[in-house]
Amino acid sequence: MANIPYNLARVQARIEAACKAAGRPENAARLLAVSKTFDAEAVRVAHAAGQFGFGENYLQEALDKQAALADLPLEWHFIGPVQSNKTRSLAERFDWVHGVERLKIAQRLSDQRPEGRAPLNVCVQVNVSGEASKSGCAPAEVLELCATVARLPRLRLRGLMAIPAPAVAATDRRAPFRQLRELFGELRRAGLEVDTISAGMSDDLEDAIAEGATIVRVGTSIFGKRTP
């Protein structure tokens, strides 16, 4: 845990270098620290080192951490698969949901977001690699789904999210991120006010940033290897 501040600084340096290499401002992509399976104390250490946003995949684990860290001004992102029985807690307790892939889920999040709270930030998840095991809508469905989600009350459509399959060759590494950027461009050309591409992790954040990622989701390079 003592290495977390050092690791955070290294990841931030990678992000800034990748932005510079891509000809983008050094703050064009921000870091989301993926704290799943790590305890509340690890999150507290990361926050003390300057980290604000944290991503969680498992709802009950996240709710427990939120309770333990209620004294800190953290931004909570849910980045795991979204099931219907989770939507109320997500709508009530999170600032962002990255894995919206169906209109039914978006509608439930909208209906269950408490009145008086800021709109829930959502990203539509795209299955850019076409993997049967991965969540996400098909690329051909993105524009229609996003246009509908953007009209729902108490939600704010921010953009797109993807978890591409690992590339089998170095020349393929940027292809799924490029596809995501092109889909994002289609949304903008259609008049949707989107500003977020959530893509890239510890092993491929440079490729994602080169293709326009604005949020990179990094866990292992900050907190270390996860135990099974």
C-alpha cells in the first residue's frame, strides 16, 4: 500500500506523455483508479495522493467502501456489467455508470435517480471486438441507442465505453480504439453533446489515448496484482 502514491505518479506521467505524443493537451485524458477487490484503506491512500475518481465492478463491495469512506469527497464510477436488480443502487449511490448497453437499463436508471441530485453520468458500452463473452451493444446500434438515452430525464449521456479484446499483434492494438473514436464522431455529427471516450487500461492506455480516450481505467498499475 505504501507504493500507491508512487504508482499513481507513474501512471499520471504515462497519461501526460501519451497525450503529448498524440498532440493533445496533457490533461486531455483523466485517470479513473479501478479499486475493485482492494479495500477502503487503499482508496483512502490513493485519495490522499491526489486521486478523486474510483471505479468499481462489484456493487456490494462498492457500497461497503462508500460507507467506510463517506467522509471523503470521492467520485464513484460503476464500470461493471449492469443488471436490472442493481439499477436502483447505482442510480442512488453513483456519479457515473459506464456500462449501459440496453435501453431498459438506461430507463431504469433514469426512473430511479433521486430527484434533486445531479443527473447521473452514463456511457453506452460498445462491444467493439464482437466477443460473445463481452457486454456491450453492437456498433451498428450505437447511434440509435445513444440518441434515445440522451432524451431520458435525470441522465446525462457522456459518451462511449469499451473493453476491447487484447490485440494479438502490435499492429492491431489501436484498431478497436479507432473504431470507438469513429463511432464517437458519428454521435457528434448527429448533434449529440458527448464528451467522453472511456477506454484503455494498464496495458494499453497509450493506444487508447492516441485514439482519443478521455478517461482511462487503471487498476493493476496503481494498486498491484489482484488476488483470486
